Amino acid sequence: RGCAAVGAMQSALFLVLQHDGGRMERGSRRRGGETEEGEKGRMKRTIIKDWKTRLSYFLQNSSNSTKMKSKKVGKHRTYFRPSPEEAQLWSEAFDELLASKYGLAAFRAFLKSEFCEENIEFWLACEDFKKTKSPQKLTSKARKIYNDFIEKEAPKEINIDFQTKNLIAQNIQEATHSCFSAAQKRVYSLMENNSYPRFLESEFYQELCKKTPITRAAQGT
């Protein structure tokens, strides 16, 4: 279920498609007179459009959540396309990316494209869990996190070792703020060392770092 394996598979698939495409089109123009450069440009635009669709979804959901907590803050003020300089800061440290609402939404969209968004969702659930003050809510949230991410065949099961899972199962009986600390550190490290570097190399992130916007509409995202 690891992101690294999915990323490798996607890269391999892209190379296969690229090879087959080159074999079929070798020595001739692309369909409709489209050049190889034009074809690559079209593929790039499609990838970025797909990214923007996912990003809009996460920004919209985050915006709705924020508006429920405070009606004074509108989503158009809370979330906006970062400047290239701001986006470049995300490459300095993983925490810089997670601290940015837009950056976090973009990273979630990236993980979704790699079919491992459960990692960031678990990390966010743990961050929320640690801020919970009510003992009753702490217990109910601990049980929900366990059911969603930890137990065997959980809908968003994360990739952690059996011993850590067992320890969590014992700890949530009398939930404390440190119930998921070991698992959260493990997932954080997994994202920082695997998904984060690939995110920085992604087409979408590279576009954000350029001076020219993706599209005019993207500026208002």
C-alpha cells in the first residue's frame, strides 16, 4: 500500500506509454498533424487540470470546515493561489508545506493521485485529537481514529507495524493525548521521506513556482 510503490508504478506506466506512443508514431507526425512537442504539452495540461480538480475539492472542504468554526472568515480570503516565492518556501522543509493551508490542500491532492491520502488524513486526525480537551470526546475520537485508520481492514488503514497497532488498541481503552504518537511519527516520516520529495518534483508544484500562472482562472483559486 506504500506511496513509494505506487509512485514507481506510475513512473513505469508513463515510460511504457511513452515508449509505445513513440513506436506507433515513429517517423510520422502525430494525429491531425500534432507534433511530439504538442502532444507532450497537451498531456501536461491534462495532468495539471486533473490536479486543479482535486485541489479545488480539498480547498472547498477545508473552507467549509473553517466557515463552520468562524463565519467571519470567507474562503476567498483564507485560501488563495500562493506567489511563486511562497510556493518555493515549501521546498525548504516539510513543515513549511504543512503549515500552508493551500500547500496542505495541494499535498493532499498529490497523495490522492498516488492513492495514499490516508496518510495525511491520519496525521490531520491526530493533530485534531491532540487538541481535544474533553475526556469524553477524547475517548470517542480515539475509537473513531482506531476504526478508520488502525484496525485490520479499516477503510483507510495506514501502513504501520503490528506491535504499534496492538499498543494503540490497548491505549485507547483509557485514551490519552499520546495514544497515537508513535504511529503519527511513523506516518509523518513516511510522507517526509517518500511522498514529499515526489510532490516537489510534480508538474503542479513546478508550475506554482513559475512566474507565469497556470491559467487566469487559477489566480482566483
